[in-house]
Amino acid sequence: MRTPREGLPPPRSEDAPREVVLGEASEDLQEAQGMMAVSTPAVNEAACDYVRAGWVLVPFDRSTKGPQHKGWNLRERCISTEDAALKCRGNVGLAHAYSRTAVIDFDDVARARDWFAAKGVTLSELWDAPDAVRISSGRENRGKLLYKLPEGLAPLASRKIIGADKSVLFELRCATSNGLTVQDVLPPSIHPVTGRPYVWEYADPMLADWKAPPVLPPAIVQLWQTLSPEPSEPVEQKEPLGLGRRELKILLSRLDPDTDYDEWLGVGMALHHETRGGEIGLELWDTWSSRGTKYKGLEDLQRRWDGFKQGTGRLLTARWLMGLADVATVDEFDDLSEATPVTCNTAISRVTSWSPLRCIEEPPPLSFLLTGWLQTGQAGLLVAAGGTGKTSLLILLACCVATGRDFLGIPVARVGRSVILSRDDGQDDLDAVLQLVAIDSGFNTEDLELIRSRVQVISLRDLADALVVQPTASGRTYRLSKFAGELLSHLRQLEDLTLFALDTVRVFSGADSSDEQAQTLVTQLLHSVAGLPQRPTAIGMHHVGKTNARAKVEDQYAAMGSSALADHARFVLLLRRLDREDLQGLKLADGEVIDADGDALSLTATRGSLRVRKPGSLFLLRTGFTYRPLALRKPSSAEVADAAFAKAAHHLDAVGPCTKEALVEFLGGNAARARSHVQQWIGDGWLCRIAGARSPLQLTDRGAQVASIDKGAIDA
């Protein structure tokens, strides 16, 4: 295979700017990039800079390389104001047609060089031009050259150049054939495969600037205008079936990755069509292919993936894939009460065909709904005692997801639609709570419009059937109801679905909380929702057990009833009201006040995940239907010991000498910890005995001095 450097001009003299080849930046450029990386702005800050420069932007989710929602390339759906740019929380792309820009997007710079040379264009002259502005994802043999359109030139329809092996060499990108825009991801957006930010690169950092990209050269304009789409046989357009990751994995588990080439390639085409060319499809194709003996690596798959063209040539869909896997219809997936078993031969092949991890230095990126707290595509629980405010807190989360506003100080990483289904409350009450939460929380007029269009809080109190347990003449049967299947089909159609919740899982299940089979099935439904192509976060609301509430249990099994709920959840959030004893064990920040009519609460992630460490507790103050972060923290062990000594010193000063056991009893709490404190104070010389080894304890002069120094703080 040719490397990017083969055939390009040799390195220049030390006096001239050094050549920069895609994927092989010069030392000077690496140093410059290193300095820039230290001060890399947040996406919303960079977006503000871009719109101030006159660019029009396309916002989209960080887990993808491009927008997936319908109508994203319409001018009215794009961003051109600083207020809108400040709300960007995911990735942003440059809308070329509306910004009068264009890019040459290289997928294989080595082979693109030969193509351009045959047309009389020297690629290195474009790449190394002193004013060249490049966008880099850090992937070898790839990159983009950014240009502005010449005055008077209308946006050019994009063209894709395909090699003899059907892989993409490069693309000329600006507009669609009907005048809408295409987009390219802008720094510092995160690449969904590498997990690293896109960066600006310059052949000469002293001369080049993204704010002033060079004008598209006349030779490229002329070349672009002579190109036309390759003639191909039109085919009937077919919409994807809407299968999720789980369903596609089931299909692939029934196929042999060592099948013949045409069939293997067809699997990739079908996945490309079903996932609309998304990264999930490529990931599934790569994971499945890697189990075979013919696997050549992700780079080989990526080239072919980029070359698959929707709407031309042979169209292979998920229905073709299902026929290949001997699955008659997609309806097989409507009943999720039983997982599809893996055959013995398939399971043993996974063991015998294991290969070392290929990307250990670059694990796939994490995608969050709430940064550090809730991941996308996962299902879990929000557990609280009745009357704590879990429903209004969930509605506040949905409002923040709709608008992109931080949730109680936690950044919202993904903006979109929320669907909350309740069987506990009527529609009038739910509408009132949504209105009170939205208005009392200070959302502005523009935010309220987004909340109206993106937050659905729906009462199903009068729903006849439960989701899981169905009564029969002989008793009951455990399976997802017809409504559950239709609900999944409906949710598949919501392109911007980001958050889904059931309030509460026990009522929706139609069974008692201790019914393990019913609660297992309802959590499987939540996982099925989380596995939809949109990768929403799914939350089941549940009550804490009475005994656990009284005992202040704070682990994942605080929920009422069967442990199956917590066992099958990927996260468990516990919302708990703090009483006077709790508050005495916490420290308030200076100036922080707990209102007399407010409730102090703690929100705790009771466990992390395989890749995410669980965050610390979040303390809240709830007043009516408003919530705000509460500046509370747990004192350090040193602060606990100092407070205990101050308490002991005041007691000895008031009643006189006392025995060690009497002092331990006075301190209360954990007796072993109190006994350890007393022994430490004796060792530090703060306490001493009056006479013999068993005589009472009294304060020493040093201990009295320590107690008096701390007295003001202790009294406060």
C-alpha cells in the first residue's frame, strides 16, 4: 500500500516552510497544535466565534459525525445567532451553502494525489499552500481543505469521487443538487470513533487563519463544474425498518462472517441502509466481521462503508438481511419476553476465534445525556419515597434536555425530545406540574416554546392493560402487551427521542413490586427503548422500601420489592429527603441558607458503570416546584475528629473529669470510632489521667488551648 508521502515533493530546505503531509504534521506544527490544545474552547464558545465570523452552523449529537434529524439542512433549522450558538452542547458542523464555503474531503489522500495529477493538479501545492486551512480528525491519510467560494459563484452541488474498488477517494462538498446545504464537522467537536476533538491545521500558522480561508482555486472550480454524478440504475427507495442495535445483533449472530465476499459485502450494505450510514451500523459490521478469519481491520471496512451509496445500484435492506438469517419477519422482535438464545456452535466460535483488542489506545467514546451522570442508550431507575418530588424533578430534567440548559449545575450533553408516561397522576395534574416547573425555574420565552414542542408528559392512568402481566382465564401470563409493542414502534419514529420514562414501573408492570418475573420484563422493556436507533436514556420511576427509607439505606437495593429491578438496571439514582440528623453531619458553605419552607434533598448515583465512575452526591433544595443546588458537603475525617474533640472538651469543662467509657458514651454515634478518638487525644497530649491507669480523664493545658482556638468555629 502506498503511504501518503509517496510521490509528494521531497522535504524543503530548512529556510522554507516544511512540508506537512496528512497524518504526519511537522514538529513546528505539532508544537503549535499542542499550544492551541491547552486553550481549546468549549463547543458553544467556538460556535459563537464561528457565527461572529458570518458562518451558519448545524448542531447535532456528539455520538455521530453528522445530523440525523429530518430537515437538518434547511436554512431555518440552522444556527446563525450567538444566543443559539451558546446553547450548543454536542457537535457543530459548517453549513457550506449558507456560509459560502466548500471543502475537499480526502478519504484516501495517497490515491487522491494520483487522481488530481491525472487532471493536471498537484495536490501538494494545495495542501502546503501558505494560507491553507485544514480540518483534521487525527486519522491517518485523511483530512479536509477548507475554502470560501469566489464572489458571484453559486454554491456547487457536491461530488463524490469513487475508486476502482468502490471506495471513496475524496469528496467536493458544498451543497445538494436541489440547493440545500451539506455540512462538515468543525473543531472542537468530538470524533465519534476516535473520541478526540477535530482540530484546525495550518501549513503556515503565521499566515493561515480559519476566519480567512483561501478562495477556491479556479482550477478546482473548473474541475468541479466538469464533474457530474456517475450514471447508475435507479432503484426503488425503501425506508429502514427501524431495527435497533439489539435486533441487528441478533440477526448478525445467526450469520457466518467467513461467508463469501458478495454476501459479506451485502451485510455491510444492509447495515448501512438500516442505520442510514450511522456509526452504529459500522460498529456492528466491524464487530461481526472481526470474528471471521478473513478480517482485514476497521480501515478496510471504513473505506467500503464510505463508498456505499443510498439510492443507486443494488439496494440491500434489513429485510434481505433477515432472509439471509432465516428470520421471516420483523414481528419476531415485537415479543421481547424471551431473549433469543445463542446456539452452542456460535458461542464456542466466539471463544475460539478471539483476537486481541485492536484499539486499546483509543477506546470508543462515551456519550452522555447528563455529563458524568447519565449515559445515552442505557436504562435505569430513579428511586425515591413518596412525596419527595421525583416526578417534578424528572420533568425539570426533561425541560433541560429540551432546551440544553444545565440540570442543577450538570451539563446537558444531548438536546432532544422527552416522553414521560405516568399511571400515577391524571393529565390535568401533570400539565399543571409541567407548567409550574417550567415557569418557576426561570425558562425564558424561547425555552418555553422548545419545552412545548419537545416535552411530552402523558397520563395513562386509565390504560386498561398493564405492560407485562396479562390476566387469563386460568390466572395470569407474563409477556409484553400489545400496547408495549405498539409503543416501541411509535418511539422508533421519533427521530429526536432523547429521554423516556415510566412513572412508576410497579404500576405499569401490573404486578406487585416483589414479583421478580414481572419486574424483570418491565426493565427489559426499558432496555429495548434504550436500544432504539436514537439511543435514548430510559428511566423507570420507583418507590424506596419503607424499611430501607427508615434505615436510610443508600445502595442500589434501596428500591421497594424485587432486587431484579436493580440487578437489571444500568444505573440507580436515589433521591432522599435529608432530616435534621443528616444535616448535622454535613457542612453548609458560607452564606448558604436552607429556607424554612424548603426540603433539603440528596441525589445519589448508587453505582457507576464499567467505564464511568459514579459521581458524588448532589445536594438540592426543593421549594415548591423549583430546585436549586445546595452548597452542602460531607466533612472530612479531620473535621469530624476536630468537632468531636470540641464537644468532648466543652463537656469536660462543664462537668469535670470523667472516665474514658463515660466520655465515649457522651460522644455517642459509633462507639469504636469515639474510643479511637479518645485514645488519639491522649496520645496527642490533649487529655491526661488524673492519677493511675484507670483514673478519670481531664483536659491538659494544650487541650484547653486547642479547644479555645476552635471554640468560635464550633459555636458558629
